[in-house]
Amino acid sequence: MTDANEKSGQAEKCNAPNLAQGRDILRLLDEAANERAAGAARMQCRVCWYIYDPEEGCPAWDIEPGTPFSALPEEFTCPDCGQPKSAFLPAED
């Protein structure tokens, strides 16, 4: 058995979870943000507190009023601080 196989076997024996790495982490964060946004009307950047309100859209990104957060382009970033969609949380009213 090679070192890699031994390590793999050890991970299986101790039921170690498969851990995401690199781009997988970014993808998972974006998916989580989209899931959180599904039921929220307004989303708030957790870094600078900018609020995306679907009723207003986002003029900086040419996002029309009435566009839900989940429909924003994948490359959308906060217009105030540049953080990705994954940095947004549902805004409390």
C-alpha cells in the first residue's frame, strides 16, 4: 500500500469528512448565499452594510428594479466594497 493509499485508508477508518478546498469552497459559499437569499427580500453586505433592495435594483451594476438577489449575475459584487455575493446576509427589517 502506498503512503497515499494508507492515508486514504486511515481517513476512511476514522470516518474523517471530505473537506472542500480552493475553488470548491468559493462555489459552496456562493451556493449558500443563494440559498439564504431565496426567501429574503433584501440582502445586506456583512462587510460594509450596503443593502441590496430588489425594489430598487442596483444602478452601479445596471440591475433593474424588481430583480431578486438570487437572479443577480454570478460575478456581482457589493457596489460599495467589492465583496462577492457570498458576503451578503438576509437584511433584518
